[in-house]
Amino acid sequence: MASHFLKHLLFFILAAYATTWLVQASDPDILTDFIAPQNSTTVDGKFFTYSGLRGIFDDPEPANFNVTKVSMAEFPALNGQSVSYAVLQYPAGGVNPPHTHPRSAELLFVVYGSLEVGFVDTTNKLYTQTLQLGDIFVFPKGLAHFQFNADPKNPAIAISAFGSANAGTVSVPAAVFTTGIDDTILAKSFKTDVATIQKIKAGLATKA
């Protein structure tokens, strides 16, 4: 009888722990309408307004891929609201290298040009699509994905929405090759030699 009770108790504890972990894996719910900045005495409409994107589409085409984030760090009013934005600008032939967002899915909307996009699921299956002006594509939460402007002459622009105030970004090339993982480990992992790994690292260290 005691053994039966202990089994149920252990199951309950494990289930409670798993539920708590799942809740913590996304933005937490808040118990107020919004989170005001610390030590603030008054909050007005300015707090809920972000003007950092003014003129962004007036700038010349960037020489390299450029992302302008509107997350909790840039726009504190997003704290607790589980939303954020990013404007992505691709020069002709520009690429947003494979990366992940550990805390959110991404909803990408093409507002200028066209993009080749894709993601890889947990069975290593690749899903790709060519997006035109006005198309929307979703990248599931936590999966590696990319975007590429295959047009050799014209730029492209997209806007991404996230279901987190701080979706996070993990660049696959940077995480693998610029964080100090031993060259021998990388060479064995990619079934190549140390010289090739060092060449890749040197290329990533070179600013365009």
C-alpha cells in the first residue's frame, strides 16, 4: 500500500515539475495590464510608442544582410506582452544564415522583393519555399531556418513577428565556429581536417 502511494506521489511530483518547466519555457503570464518601468511615477502614451523604425525604408540598400530588432531590449513596453518584431533587409544575393529562435516561432512577411526560405525539422527534413511580395511563412519554434535573396540585382525586405518579447537568436555558424569549441572536436564532428575548420573560422572572423 505504501509502495503504491509512493509511486503515485512520485508521478505527481514529476508531472508538476514537467508542467512548471513547460510554463517557464515561454514568456510568463503577467498579473497586470502591463509592466511599468521601475521607479516610474507616471506612464503615458509615449511608453507604449516605439519610433526607432522611422526612416528605415529610406536608407540606402545595406551592403550586407541587416536585421533591426524591436524586442523588449529596444522597446521596454513589450515586457510581459509576448510579442516582438524585426525588420530584415537583404541586399542582392544577401543571406540570413541558418539560425534558431529558442523561445518563439517566427512569422515572416515579405514586403519587398522575393526570398528563398527554409527550415529543418527534428527528423532532418528540409522544407523550402520561394516567397513573393505579400507572402507569409512560419518558422516553427526552435528549428534551424534561413532566408536567401536569390535576386542578383534587387534587394528584399521582410518583417518578422515573434510570440515572445525576447525570442533570442542562435546563429548556427557563429555558435559552432566562433565560440571556442576545439578544432579537433569540430574536425571529427564534420568529418574533415583541422586545417579546413581553421579556414572556416578565419572566414567567419573576416568582416565583409
